[in-house]
Amino acid sequence: MLKIGIIGCGAIGREHINRLTRLIPDAEVVGCTDYYLETAKKTAVQYGIRTVYKTGEDLIADSEVEAVMITSSDPSHATYVLEAVRLGKQVFCEKPLAQTTADCEKIIAEEVRHNKPLVQVGFMRRYDPGYMEMKRIIDSGSLGAPLMIHACHRNVFQPEGFQTEMGITNVAIHELDICRWLLRDEYKNAQVLKVRQSSRSTKGYDNPQIVLLETENGSRIDIELQVADGYGYDIQCQVVCEKGTINLPDPNSVIKRADATCSVQLLTDWADRFTTAYDIELQDWVNCAGEGRPTGPTSWDGYVACAAADALNRSRGTGKFLAVEMIEKPALYS
Amino acid sequence: MLKIGIIGCGAIGREHINRLTRLIPDAEVVGCTDYYLETAKKTAVQYGIRTVYKTGEDLIADSEVEAVMITSSDPSHATYVLEAVRLGKQVFCEKPLAQTTADCEKIIAEEVRHNKPLVQVGFMRRYDPGYMEMKRIIDSGSLGAPLMIHACHRNVFQPEGFQTEMGITNVAIHELDICRWLLRDEYKNAQVLKVRQSSRSTKGYDNPQIVLLETENGSRIDIELQVADGYGYDIQCQVVCEKGTINLPDPNSVIKRADATCSVQLLTDWADRFTTAYDIELQDWVNCAGEGRPTGPTSWDGYVACAAADALNRSRGTGKFLAVEMIEKPALYS
Amino acid sequence: MLKIGIIGCGAIGREHINRLTRLIPDAEVVGCTDYYLETAKKTAVQYGIRTVYKTGEDLIADSEVEAVMITSSDPSHATYVLEAVRLGKQVFCEKPLAQTTADCEKIIAEEVRHNKPLVQVGFMRRYDPGYMEMKRIIDSGSLGAPLMIHACHRNVFQPEGFQTEMGITNVAIHELDICRWLLRDEYKNAQVLKVRQSSRSTKGYDNPQIVLLETENGSRIDIELQVADGYGYDIQCQVVCEKGTINLPDPNSVIKRADATCSVQLLTDWADRFTTAYDIELQDWVNCAGEGRPTGPTSWDGYVACAAADALNRSRGTGKFLAVEMIEKPALYS
Amino acid sequence: MLKIGIIGCGAIGREHINRLTRLIPDAEVVGCTDYYLETAKKTAVQYGIRTVYKTGEDLIADSEVEAVMITSSDPSHATYVLEAVRLGKQVFCEKPLAQTTADCEKIIAEEVRHNKPLVQVGFMRRYDPGYMEMKRIIDSGSLGAPLMIHACHRNVFQPEGFQTEMGITNVAIHELDICRWLLRDEYKNAQVLKVRQSSRSTKGYDNPQIVLLETENGSRIDIELQVADGYGYDIQCQVVCEKGTINLPDPNSVIKRADATCSVQLLTDWADRFTTAYDIELQDWVNCAGEGRPTGPTSWDGYVACAAADALNRSRGTGKFLAVEMIEKPALYS
């Protein structure tokens, strides 16, 4: 039984508490906290959580808490992760790991000091059955080496306050992780392209954007990124190999023939797209972290996604591919 | 150059003249006639046809005419076919060959007297690339023996005056031909089932209907038949073999993602569905009939479809499978 | 917390225990038993179940057990269900409810005596998201009244000892339930047709078979049934309404383009097809039975499936539709 | 009746002669020539062509020839086109119009001198029903403005002697035309990217390549280009608009379920992909050129494709978008 404390009781936090409580037999949520203490208290009552902590630091410090799940606001992630790692606790941190590569590097340094990985970053797509099957096929070698990825990530509505850079750091970040995972390769160069502005998107911010990446092996990746596509939440991914291609399947749905049209419904809410992946992800973390050897996306993976996002955001308007700059990979992560 | 005379200058007649004139180099339409002589005259002017005959009999009798195409009204087919065969001319007759099996048998007897097949019946689906590919796969034996066919034939609107029996003789007739062609098998028993009446169909007439057939080899066929489906012209056919299944492809169309829906357009007009099949059919007839050896659907095929339709229409309301009664197959047709 | 005792610790029994233990917070498996007592003991150890009972009757009698789950061998179902209902306990019984309609009627009589439904039968497809969406669309009325269902149920291999009748009672039984549930209609007539025997199936037993049903409203249902299709576990269902059709979606899978072929993998193991449905089903049962008002398939539903299967097996070889004979439906179930 | 002379009796030349002879009633092929005179003579015999000319210049000069079809080797196109235009004759020229933008400009100047367009370039995709339907949807405005195109053009085998630049000038040239036609927009910048080399492609030449284009309106286009994809001839095109997306349909094919796989066959020969488009294209040219007002792709369109290809080939290795440099568009072409 892994005793878990949760920092952040917002939507995704409560969903994860629900999963840990309902689906995962070897997990026990022993405590929680939130920036708004009332929210934490309500959540504790709802899910029968014993202890409400005043701060994330208190929660992390309590010896009762073996593992820390961080689902607080993005800017607060890094501090909590660092503190939990300092105390040698297992950590599950929702993406992003940190706002800056510098903060990621501090976390990495702390893990290196402990000489073991303690952190799993919430790149849940690695647990999606579709992506897992794609990886299995690529790794089997039956289609030869992977050469290209064509991907797109489309959201229906652009949330208020959503800025150009966030298209990379909050949306495309999932592709930045999943593409290198599929390819078993690292990024070398990156460039983001501005596209004719959709009248559906907020004036003054770039939408759509196109992300281009080149890997160490010379593979090319293009990612279309939309935050106001007007029709659905649509995630597509095609990997082109030497002998063939594979495509991420769409969620299935009833096929209707009516009104001279054959149609299937598309999802519009991102929350419906990767529910199975989230389930498997948390189960896997509890299993593996409980044994002190998390096997999911590491701090290094969080760092690489951050470094690629950095290069992309710096490239905007330059018309050039910029190098994705990274520190040397500690042996710990290989 | 095959010199062809056309009896019947209605819609399908003019379409075939257009094909013979425009697409088929070795065909020459030398004469035409129609129940409404004015129609024949106008058609002759439009397509540059030399001779307009007063009657079908005149056209058939003229030695100038080597081959006769019959696209007149259904009840008139048999008489014209019989007369043309009597004079030893090549005949292309739109389906149905005749209204009764008795008339079909007369035509067959006349061909037997000549000791060669002269007639091709307009079952154009045998020339559709989709059905042809299905047949190729079945005949290859790669999927084992065929065991069942599930088919449906759906029309958008029920024409005025359309009666229950015509669902079999004018609509399902195409399936009655194509199924035995696909299976290389003959019908043994047949039954038509009444179905909950669609409020879209004319009161007092059966629609939809379900056709059931059993073949000599024990294969089973079910055909859903609708004449007012309300959504499109939809032809589906699945052959189930011992090791797998094959499906007739839908016509392709642009794939649209919009309004939370992924969709393709369906056809609504039957005339758009088998245009390629018609093109290939007439080309083939001109080639083969020109050499005196038509290879398409024969009088026997027209007869079998008629006999199966008979059994089906007789079975209505009996709740039983009735035998499909046929004369012995003349050696000529094997 | 619903305290559940399990009778039958075979494959499906252990899977359900696993679900109840791992996924469903408000359920507690307090006891188990099995024909082979060793199996029950092992299962108890594996899942931390407190009590192992010598017999199903002992388990049912223990006041500690609030609800009984019956996953024992098919012929034993009825006796256990009857005894549990007699004691007023909630029951979840895997399909079939009983081997004979007579036994079903006894169970119904006992529920009527209690004047409340206590039994849920394991027709899990009602909880499959695909079927649920189909029902939602039909019930919305947007496509008009349902007129026909075309379904197929295909298994890869025919288990040893599998007999002709079992194709109906053990395989098509799922369609017998789901079709009337989709249509909100009852069966009137039924007929099973023999089909050309597949060389893949055991000599002397009918395979494939075709099931035909007519409902009170005149809707028609055809179900292709295969127990040795040679290619995959394939469940298909199309409902034809007055204005259009809807199809059950296939499980999704990676789309591969290679070797001049575009392909997706199909399932071959039935156990992979409805896992989500089983999860939702048990969760729903625990929720509703816990409150004393089960909302899933009732004894009546189990009875109707049994009555329809009876009519079908009696019809074999008669060439006739036989009436599906049922007692009057007790008010309890409406 | 348009009297046509053909320069170049190779594969595509003979196919076009076949179309003009067999499918198109208002066309007459009155003469032909070829670099290898024997080939021209054989072709003339095969298709009953009256006159064989010693040179293309002789053919163009003969007053008998009203319209010239140029299907000779690529480097010879420009000279013949220029000469035919000089004499005021209608011209159909297979792509490319010329090897250099300079040569295209000469042809344009000559048309401007005549003050009417005389040339149609063989960009047949504009006549493909799939692309036409895509354009219809875009032009309808129902999906809002077009923002991006994702396309790919994949060939199975790399012909001997096929060089890097030819990937652009001979393969992607079709996309260079169709994309601006779909978007009603002109190219501003262009860049070609080198991709990890496929082991299936000839050493030393770039394959795959990725083409990036930006239009005047800011729309972005990415085109994956492969000349040795190993699995099929695959043409894909998705246009992303403000409210949704549309995809070019694949050619349809029988759907097979066997061996735990659901599959359709893909084409492997490019010649099978656009046969309908070629048919419609030539019919349209004969109709319109016969009336002295060709409506298909003009010299200007040939020029723009050439200019874009130039920019792309110049950009290789620079890591930059280069401007697509063009002369001002003569009023003649708007």
C-alpha cells in the first residue's frame, strides 16, 4: 500500500484522487492540500482523506506521506518536486515538470545526488493503447527505421488568457514528449512557424502554429497546433517508416447513415480522450513507485520537453531552426 | 465495327446510345426506334443516327442492323428479343429479359435451336470493379468456400405506382443475378419476409422486405430491400467465406471533419452508382458480340433471375421457403 | 459497502472478483466457494477473502453475505439463484439464468412473491458504450422507428464438445438479449436456418447458423452465428431505422499501410472485446443492488432470452417460424 | 471536330492518343511524330493516324493541325510550345511546361503578344473528382478560410537516374500546382528539408524530402515527398480550414477480413491513380480549346509551379525559406 499525499485539489487533482481511491487497490491517499485550503478540506471529506495539510511543504515533510502527487498550478510544480526529491520521496508531477530548463536541471541534479530517479512526469500518452501499439510496431522493426512524424493537436476553444507561447508549453508539450519516445531519438533543431490566423482565435496571438523538429538521426517531425479549431478535440499522429506508415487510431463511435451522409461523432472535450491512458498511468506509477523504481517518464523527459519548447519559443519569428540545447544526459536516466 | 439498332430511346436508351457513340470505337448506332416516334426522331438528330424505324420489328428485320439493343419498356422486351434471336442477330436486352419464366423459356428454346447464345442481359453489376474484385477473391479460393451473403439494396424514394412485387422483379433482381454469379451456385429455395412497414413508404405496399435464398450448395443469402430508405442510394454486399469475409466498397468521397462529426457524403441517385460498370459492360458486349460470342449474362441468367423472383413473389405470406423451379439447363449455357 | 459472496471461482468468477476488489470501492467480497474447494481456497488467499464456504447453499445462507454473485457452471445457476431469491438476497447471475424456461419461471414466481426484483443477469453488452450509444440514438427518435437488425457473432475456434444447440443458448444468447433491448420490443416468432457447413467446424454440428426473429411490432432480426470463423472475434450489429442506419463500432486499432495494403488488427479473443462493459456492469450492479433496486437485466430478461432460444432450437429443421412462447409479464418487471 | 497533332508517342503520348480516339467524339488525331520515327509510324498504324511528320516543327507548321499535344521528353517541351504558340495554335503540354522559368516567361510573352491564352498544361489532378470536391467545399466557404495543407506524395520505386532535384520538378510538381489551385493563393516562400535517408532509396540522393511553402495569405503547406516508400503509390491531401478539415479520399477497394486483420488493397502503380482525371482533362481541353478558350491550367500555372520548384531546389541545404520569385502576372491570366 503506497501512502500518497496530493498537492493541488483542482479538476485534475480530484480526478487523480478518484482514480487512486477507486481503481487502484495498492494506493492510499493519506493527505491533501491546496492553495485554497477550503478546497482541500472539501476534497478530504468527499474522498475520506485523513489529513489536510496547510502547505505543500508540510505535506511533503510528513513522514506518513511516502509519495507525493503534484497537481497544483504549473508555476508551483518545480519547488514542490525539488523539495520532495530532496527528502527522497517518490513524486508524480503533472506536466510540465517546471517552467524553465534551469529548474528542471536543479531537479535532475538532486536526483543525481540521490543516484536514483524518484520523479515521474504526467505524460500520460505513453500509456495510451494506441500510442503503445505504435511504439510496439516501430520497435519490432517490421517497417524499417522511422523517418518522419506528422502530428496534429487540435482543441476546440482557446481559453481566455491563452498566449502564443502556451501553445507550445501547454499543448504541443505532449507531442514533444511522445514523438521522441516513439522514435527513441533526441531533438537537434526546432522551429515554430506562424500560420494564417484563424478568425476563431484570439486576436494578437498566434493560432494555428506549426512546429518543426529535427532529431539526431535526421528524422523530421511536423506538428500542427490549434487551440480553436472549431470542430473537435482531435489528436492525430502518423509515423512514416522505411516500409510503411502507422496512424494513431481515432476513438471509435457509432457509424450513422442518414441524410445522405455517413458519419461518426468526434470528441470535443480533451478530458474524454485519454481516460484509459490516465488509468493505466496511475496504476503503473503506484506499482513501480511503490517498489522504488518508477518506470514512466522521468525528470530527464520533463527536461527535454522543456528544452525543446524553449527552442521553439525562441525560434518564433527568426525563420530559422534553432538548436535544442541540453546538458549532458546523466547515466542515471539511460 | 458492330452496326447496332436501338429499340427504346428513353433515359437508359439515350444513355447507352451516348456510350456507344462516345466511348466505344468499334460500335456504330445505325438506327433507332421508340414507341413515341417523335422521341426516336429527336434522338436520331441528336446523335447523328441514320435511320429511324417505325417499329421494333422493322428495325430487327433490316439487314443493315447486325445487333439489337433493347431498352424499351419492360413488358415489351421478350417479343423483341425473341424476334431478333429468330433472325440470328446479336441482342443486348436491359433487365428484365421477360416478365414471365414462360417467355424466358421461349427465348432459350430459340437460342438452343440456333445452337448458340445470342443474347446478353443488362446485369451491369457483373462489370462493376468492386464486384469483380470480390469474385476474383472468392474464385482464388484464398478464403475457402463461400457460405453466406448478406446484402442490402436501398433506394431513397418509392416511385409512384411502385408495387410490392416490383421490389423483387425490378430492384432485388440485381442481387438475384449477382449473388449466384459470385457464388457460382444455383438457387434451391426462396422466401420473402414482410417487415414492419416504414412510415416513409406508400401505404398498402410492403416496404422494407427481406429476401432469403438457399443455394444448391447450402449457402444462405439474405437481402434487405428498401424502396424509401430516406437517406441514400446504398448497395451493400458481404460474402462470408470459411476463412474470412469480403465487402463491396462504398463509392469514395471527400472526408470532412466539422461540427464534432467526421463524415462522407453518400449517393442519393442510383444513376451515379454504376456508371463505370455500364461503360465496361457495353464495351465488352460490343467486343464480344461483334465476334459472335457474347460472354456476359445470358438468357439463362435472365431466366434464373426471373424464376427466383417468381418463387419469392409466390412465397409472400406463406411463411415458407418455396422451391425455385427451373427447366434443365441446356448444354449451350455451360 | 455491499458484502458479496461468490459462487464459482473459475475464469469469469476470478475476473469478477478482481473487478469487485480492484475497481469498485463500495464492494467487499466477503466469501467464496467453488465445486472444487481447493480452487475456492486459492482464490480466497489471492484476493484476501475472509471466508471459504463448503457449498453455495452455505454461502447463500450466511447472514454476513448481503449479495450473491453466481459464476458457477451453467447448469447450477438456477438452483442457486432460486435459493438466494428465496432468502431475499440480491443476486448477480452470469448468463444464462437457467437451462430451461421452467426454471426461469420458478425464479420469476419467487421474485413476484417478494414483490421486488432481486436478480441481475450478466448481459454485459447493455453496458458497452457502443450499444449504449446505439440505444440512445434509437430512443431519441431522430432516425424514426427501428425496422430491422442485421447482426453477426463470430468466434474463431469451436471449443471441444460444442454442440449445435449451444450456438443458440451460449453464443447467440447475447444477441437475443441485446436486440430486444435496443428495439424495446418482444419476440413473436423465431427460426434457425442451417447453412452450408464450414470445413473449419466440427463434423456433425451445424456451423454457421442463421437466426431469424420477428418482433411484436413486426421488426425483423437476422443474426449470423459462427463458432469457427477462422479470422477473428467479430461482433457486428446494424439497426435499420426509417430514416437511416446505425452500426456498432469496431474496437479501434492502429492503421498500418505496408505491402500494398492498408490494415487494422482485429481481436481474436472474446475476453478482450467487452472489458469496459464488464467494468461498468459490475459497478452499476454494486451501486444499484446496494440500494436494493437493481436496474440491469432482470430475471424476466433472462427468461425471454431462454424462451427465444427454446423456440429457435425447436425450429431447427422444421423450415418454419415457431412462436416464442412466454408467460404473461408480471407487473413487477415493467 | 478538333484536328490534333501529337508530338511524342511514348507511353503517356499513346495513352492520350487512345483517349482522344476512343473516348472523345469531337477530337481527331490527324498526325503524329516522335524522336524515334519508327515509334511514330507504328503508333500511326495502330490508331489509324493519317500523317507521320519527320519533326515536331513540321507537325506544328502544317495547317491541317489545329491543335498540338506535346508529350515528348521533358527538355523538349518549351521549344515546341513556343513554336506552336507563335503560330497561334492551341497547345496541350504535359507537365512540366519548361525546364526553366526563363523558358516559361518566353512562352508567356508570346501568349501576351497574341493577347490570348493558347496553352493548357497537363496538371490533371485539377480534374480528379476528389480534388474537385475539395475545391468546391473550400470555395463554398462553409468551413471558413483555408489555413494549412498537409500533403504527401509517395512512390513505390525510385527510377534509375532519379536525382534529388527531380523529386521537386517531376514529383512534387503536382502538389505545387494543386495546392495553390485549392487555396486560390500564390506562394511567397519555400524551403525543402532533408530527412533521414531511407535505406530503400538510392545512395547519395535525398529521399524522403519535405517541402514547406508559405502563401501570400500566410497559409502554410507541408508536402512529404517519397520516391521509394516501399508499400504503395499513395497521394494524400488534407486542407485545414477555420472550422474543419477535408481529406482527399483514397481509391476504394474491397474490404477483407481474414487472418485477424481488416484490410484494403492499395495501388502501387501511379498510372492507375488518376485515370478518371486524365479522361475528364482531355475531354475538357478538346471542348474548350476547340472553341478557342482553354479553361484548364495555363502557361502562368506552369510558370508558377516552375518558379516554386526553383525556389525549393535553391533552398536545399540553406536552412532558410527563400522567396518564390515571379514576374508580374499578365492581365491575360486573371
